[in-house]
Amino acid sequence: MTIKKYNQKRNFNATKEPKGEINRSKSNLIFVVQKHAASHLHYDLRLEMEGVLKSWAVPKGPSINPEDKRLAMMVEDHPYSYRNFEGTIPEGNYGAGNVIVWDNGTYNALEVENKEEGEKKLLAGLKKGHISFVLNGSKLKGEFSLVKLKGKQENAWLLIKKNDKFSKDTDILTKNKSVLTNVTLEALQNKVSKTISAKGEGKTKEKIIKVKVPTAEFIKPMLADSIEKPFDDAGWVFEIKYDGYRTLAVINSKEVDLYSRNHISFNSIFKPIAEELKKIKHIVVLDGEVVIEDKLGRSNFQLLQNYTKTKIGILKYYIFDILSLDGNDTRDLSLLERKELLKLLLDKYSLSNVFYSDHILEKGKAFFESAIKNNLEGIIAKDMTSPYRTAKRSSEWLKIKISQQEEAIIVGITEPKGSRNNFGALLLAQYKGKILNYIGNCGTGFDQKTLQELFTKFTPLFVEASPFEEKIKLKGNVQWMKPKLICEVKFSEWTEEGYLRHPVYLGLRTDKSEKEVTKVELKGNEIFLNPKDKKKNSATLDEDKKSLSNFDLKIGKVSLHLTNQDKIYFPEDGITKGAIVNYYNEIAEFILPYLKDRPQSMNRFPNGINEKNFYQKDVDIEKIPSWLKTHKIYSESNDEYIDYLLCNDKATLLYMANLGCIEINPWNSTVKNIENPDWLVIDLDPDTNDFKQVVQTARVVKEIMDTMEVECYCKTSGATGLHIYVPLINKYSYNTVKIFAELIANAVTLRLPYFTSTERAIKKRPHKIYIDALQNRHGQTLAAPYSVRPRIGATVSTPLEWDEVNEKLSPSQFTINNMLKRLDKKGDIWKPVIGKGADINKVMKKLTDAPDLF
């Protein structure tokens, strides 16, 4: 942790927080505790050491009860001057929210009152992961300890009050006023709210923001990928895989709602769970699995499926995640932090049929062996640092099944034989993409009652035509059905033809839609790593001792060899090559439309952002894998043809990321029409300008384009500037498009002469924003939308809605850590850029007829 990281996270033109500088107290070491209502309410404990404030975020706040062990997440060092900061961090800035100084005072190392000696002892303890100290504050007094949690992510600690004359079992947090100004955080919020104004009709109107009672709402759950074999890894936790219904609990002050993963209400069938959850006096969204256990304590799907009809059995709800707490979104916290909060919440209540789903650290292989001995369905492996990725199937969660079990769509029945009534076997299918695929027949697992009940459900769905596009060879008479009902089956293995071997019917599923029932390809332990702990053990993927850092990844028919996934690419952030590969794996569907058929100029950082990089345009087609696509383009500067790589699919995208292409730089045109770009680009490149001036310049570009009735779209560069794209009908040459871009650039400088320029050389335009029209030349590239940039924080070039291009915008606010969450909320807002676009001829005619439009 360094003060440098503090400065990098903040735009001091937009926040009143003090700039990071080294300073020290003259006599005793000082401490401060600030109460901070950011995305979630927490308290920040800061201890002076080495001229800075070593800082920990304490979600539940400090306690003076020795029985309480409060989670404390170590964050970046803060400057000494931060000790007196109180006020509001504006929206759009890191840590936006209100802050008061809840407590402050002096402190010293335990049994060492000399400042210099005490500081040495504290620093030594900090390095070892255990420091003890005495606080002398207005509210906090006596001995405390900070203890680092072993085996967890590197910044997780516990704050513990020691037994002494100052320890009590009362809640110190009820003393809620600032020790500097005697105001509460709520009073500060009120004050800020009353000063917010909205301008309208030429006068300023006061706009009072009322504090709303938070409401919990349904959140679509995160899903797990599947792998074949267990593994050991110090950065992962392992949980039981329950055999039941995935259930989201939405708890508000007056009601509890239970939902399936597809937002189907479970309130009626799982009423005992809903009633029990009413004991929780918090507004919260929980994620877990409802099961019924057999006599040996094992979850059993058939028992649960029967319960929906008979109500026989005891329902149990195993909760493994918390997505929201009292209006605070917890999904961006790491898994370990979320589970810590979840356990603290559930431990407050005596719940009879609701349980915390525990986990073990690191030892996945032993846990899997134990699961086999106990006849469990399998285990779940989870990256302890992973956020909760709403509605995403992620390789940060991995299912490892013991028995083969699948969901299948019932598409028909065969006629009964012998003494059996109603039907003989079920015809089963799964989707592969949008196509329905036959996967075999299931004729066992039914009793006479089940046969009759199912046949009654089937009858309204009978149709004459097969639902398959291809003809399926089947013996005997078949009654086809609409593909609406889903069942669960267990089986011994998949055949080479893609059919289930020895399937056994377990029951119908009502919690999923048929479109979700897809063939899941096991990934052979392709684990994407983001190890923030460099001391991870050298776990193996399988019996062949493959390294977790190097493995083969199966993507469709392509086998991609990934290497050095644990190499640190962003030293200040601890972000690895594997994390970048994983990001592009998750983001592929969004970025690929802007890469398809476009030559790639690869900017490679093989040893991370702080080491030497190089550009590669020409690829050696004799050395690259045969499945990669290339295209020859003549280079005038080289006087020869160059083989450019084309990135048309996920496999190629990950291949590039594995080469060290942190950022992705496509041409503005495709090989189908290489001389005519698909868009016009205005690149706003600041010198030392305040970013608010960059925003103002972008807004002027928008005004000009609106005047010409031409649509344009803005994205962050991911660095210091903004990119504005104008979609075009791709029938204009690069030269024509460049001239049009220059026209726009000149029009902007006429409106903003004091801080914009079309002069390329920085020396000739000091402190001015360069409006770059030269990006519209043959062979020029810019970072693609959703591309990572090789900058501290792993920022992302992010498409924006125009109302987001305002004074609150910061170029560093979008990173690989929050991009998927943004896409979950907004989707791909950049799609119009590859749409029909503007007709330059019509625009130029309009300007000729009305030259004063500018």
C-alpha cells in the first residue's frame, strides 16, 4: 500500500479530499476513525505510520466488546492530512458519499510509549500480520489488536478489543456524532441534500432529496461453469453442491419473497422457509439452495420434487451468498467478504431451518473425496476474491459433480409395452445454441402413479410434428410434444454420439425455462486465476501435474494453450495476466462485434504495464495456430504485404490476450471494404487540462453534430481522454472521412479557442486539448469499446450515454472490476455505431446551403 495509489484513485479537481503528501505528527502518533456512507456504510480506521495513515475499512464498525471480532479490510494508505477530512465526496469520484470524523486521538504500540520505538514495533507487527496498540481517543480507549486472516485474501484482517478497564458489552456506535463538528452523518446528509439545486426556467429552484427507506429487489443469480476434476488452490474455497432448487430470498421490512433463478415465486411451496426468514430484521437479498435431506442428511432432489405435491419432509435453506444488505449493494465485495457479512447476519438470529453454507479453504481434492464417501452430488469451487456477477455464468465459480446429472427437455414419449401403462420412455433434448438436439430416451425411474401424473401433464402438449430440425431415427411409434417440460435425470456417462447412457428419471423442474437447458461442456479444469497472493501453492490441475498457471482451454473445437496466468500485469493493483484473459472471456460477446473482420494492430505487454511493450502488425502464418484467420494488406512504408490477424471469435480474442495484448486495437474498416471506414472518430487528447474541459469539448462536438442532424456516440478512452464516433455508411474513403473530421475539429476550436487546438505537437499547444482528426487515416487504430487499457487500475474504454458525459465523469471510474456489472444493467449501448450511419454527401449539401450552421 502506498500514498501513490491514493492519488491515482482521486481527481482532486472534483473532490475536496486532500492531496496525498507525506507528513508526521510532532509528538505522539495519531489515529482517526471516519464514518463513511459510500456505496455501503462503513468505518475507516486509520493509524499513523511512516508519515501516512495506514487504513482499514471496517464494515460493521469498531466494537469495545472483546467478544466481537470485526472484519477489517486493509485499503490504500491515506495522507496524514486526511485525519481532519469531513464532508462530501461528490458522485462519480472514488468513495463517493459523506464522511464525518467519528473519533480521533493519539495511540501507541502496546507497552512502548516512545514514538520512534513504538513505530518500529508497529511496522514489524504489520509485516508479520499482528499488531497490538493502545488507543486514547474520545470514544475508543484501551488495548486493541489487528490480526491478519491467514489463508484469505491478503488485505483481510480482524479488529479485536482486548479485555481491560475500557471494554464493555455496550454498543459504542450509538455515540454517532462527529468529534470535530458534533454533527451526525445523517445530519450532514440532510445539509448536503438541502443545498443541492436544480436550475430551471431561468431561476434556481431548491431541490430537497429525501432519504428513502431502501427496498430489496430480486437479483438474477450468478451461475457456475463445470469442470471434471477437483484441485487444490490457496485462493479458492470449496462448498457442498446441494441437490435442490436454487432460491433467492428477498427480505423487506414487511414481507419475504422467495424466487427461483428465473423469478418464479416459491412463496407458496416453500412457505415454511419464508416464515422463518421473517425473523431477520434487515433488508437483504440472499442466495442459496432449498433442499430436503434424507435420513443420512444428504440433499435429495426426488424428495424435494415430491414435497411440492405431498408437503412431506422438512425443508432446509442453505444460504451461501448475500447480494444486498440494508440498501447497500454487496456484489462488488469479494466472495470472502460477502460470506463474512452473511455469517455475521445469520449468527444474530436463532433460525431452525435456515443455515449458513460453510466452506473449506484450499483443500479441494480432500473435500471432493469426502463428498464421495458421503454420497453427495458434488462440490462447488469459488475464487475467494471474485465479485458476484449477476446473471453471468463465470469460471470464478466451478461445479465439480460426483454423479452425472443433467436437466433435459421432454420432447416426446414412446408407446408403452408389456404391463406398463401411459407411455414407455421419455424422449429428451437439450439446446445447443438455438438448435434443439436429441440426447436419448429415459425409460426408468417411474412408478405407476408417476406415469399417470406425467401423462396427464403431457396430453395438452401433444403435437404431430417433430421439434427437431433434422430427422431422428427412432424405433416404434412416437408421440411428439411441445418442448415445454423440463426434467432432471441421472446417468452413467455421455456416449460418443452425444446420448445419455442409462438415464434415470428424478423429477420435473419448474424453476427453469426450456431455453436455459443447454449442453454444458466440461472444461477440463480451465481455471482463470487472479492471484493477489503471490505465495499461492503450486496446485495441480490433474494427475499429470499440469500447472495452474499453464493449461489448455477448450473453446468450441479449438484447444488454446494459456501460459503464465499468474504473472502480475498490473503491479500496483495485483492484477494478473489470468485476470485479463478472464475479463476478455467474460466480455467476448460484447467486444467481438467491433473486432470482426478488422485487422488488429497488436500492442503487446508480455511483462506487464510497467515493462517494455511493442507493436506487432505482421504475424508469421507458418508459426501461428492454423485455426487463426489472417488477411494480407499492402504496406506502403514497408513496400510489402503484411499478414494482419483478424479477431472474429472468442478463441482469437483470448489468444491475443495470452500474447500480452492488454488492449485491443482494431482498424476503423473491415477487410470486406478496407479503404472505407465504418465510422468517423474524434479523439479528444488533453495535455494537462482539467477533465471537465474534456467533457465540455465533447458536449460541443455533440452540439455541432446535433446541428447537422447526425448521430454521434461517446466513450472514455480508458486513459485521459474521450472518443466520439460517428457511424457512417461505409462508402466514403478514409481521405473523405478525414476531411469531414477536420471540419468538425475546426468548428470546435472556433467555439472553444482557449483550451482546444488542432495542433498535434504538444509544445505548440501547451495546456490545450488536441482534437485529433488524423485518427481517420488508413491503418490508424484506437482502443476498441470494452478494451482494457494498460494503466493503473485496469481501466476500460467504456461507451457512455450522453447524459453521463457531465462534470461528474471521471476517466478512471470504469475498470475490469465493474464493467460486467455495468453491462448487466445497461447492455451494449454502442450498437448503433455499427449501424447504418450518416450520409456525408447529404451533410455537406446541408452545409453548402446553410454555411452558418456551425
